Amino acid sequence: MKVSLCLSGGGARGVAHLGILQKIQEKHPLEIVAISGASAGSIVGAFVAAGYAPKAILEILQNTEFWKHFRPSFSGGFINLKNFRALFDKYLPQKIEDLKLPFYACVTNLDSGKAEYLNSGNIFDSIIASSTIPLLFSPNDINGKFYVDGGLVNNLPIEPLIPYKQKILALNINPLESYAFDKSVRSVATRIIHIVTAASVHDKIEKCDYYIVPKGIETVGILDFKAINKAYEIGYATELPF
């Protein structure tokens, strides 16, 4: 099955993308022609575009301290995600142009307030900019422009995939579901992120040929990076629409 692949953001839930893709590859092998991702979806998407299989990506995440760098402190201000460039340098080429598949990282331009889709230049800068959750992490500077999480304005970035004229397979791992939360800074911040990112998805769904939301993914907190194995299993258990 030939598709363009769109991967939403969702923090630690992003590992569910790998479970879904693994199941699809086992049932209906994909020929992916292009990939677009926001936030955690851009990280997973970059690895897929580099030619890694879903299980291989999971092993990288399990066997490194990759995700610990995304654990924000809620006292002491911004965290700079540039601390773990070496992890990307070990597994990915330096430039987006050197990936095996066309790849687009959705970012939010802090000046214009609009989404941009980066498909050239330094991979690390692009996917870190796409994953920089506002107010928790430091904005990322690329050529004098400041960028934050692409999911802030477009958490299902199908736009750069449309010119490829292939069926669009979109995976959304950040649905807006009701759940109990307390009044802590962490809990409130997480809920705000849910609400803001979900608002950008609704008008995109009907434009996707296949749209998948893994059942039960709301039980994984977007900042719960100790639950990546659970997120993977939830993704793998997803019922496929084809």
C-alpha cells in the first residue's frame, strides 16, 4: 500500500506511532512516499524517513537516555533541548536532504504565529524546534527566527503531503478525551496542551484517506516518558481501518 504518512504530536504518546506502524507493516506492508510530523511525530518521522523499522526505533528509545531530556522541571524556568544533539548525530544524518524519504517537520513560528514545514537543513534543529513545548522548553533559534512546537497550531500537518497525490495515512496520538486531573502546575499544563493541539485537528480528518487514533492512548500522559512501552503496546493493539 502506497501512502503519505502524517504523524501527530503527543509527547510520550509518540511511541504509539511505532506500535501502529509495526502492526501495519505486518498486516499491510507500506510503501511510504513522504512523511510529515509535528512534535513527537516529527522525531518518529525522522527516524522512519532515515530507514529505521518501527521496532528498531523502539529499541533505540529503550536503550538510550533519549527521552529523559524531555522531562521538564516545573521550577527553574525553561529547559534547553539542545543538550542531546549527540543522540541524534549517532543515528541520523545531519541534513534532512540526506534522509531516504521526503520529510517535513511542522514548527510554529513565534513571530508570525503560523505553521511552517521544514524540509531542508539541519535535522536536529528542525525536529527539536517542532518538539519544543511552549512555556516548558526554550524556543529554538534557526537562522535568527524562533520556533516552538508545531502541534501548537497544526498537530496533524497533512498540508505538505497533498502535492504527492497519494493516499494520506494520518496517526493521531493526542485525542481530546475527558479525564481526571488535579490542579497542579504539571496537570494543568498538560491539559492545556491537549486542548490547544486538539483544536487544530478537526478540519483535517476528512481530508485523510485513513485516520487512526489508538484506543486507550489517553491513559498515557504526554509527559509520562516512563510509559513508552505502554504507549507502544497500545499502538500495536490498534484496530486498523484497512
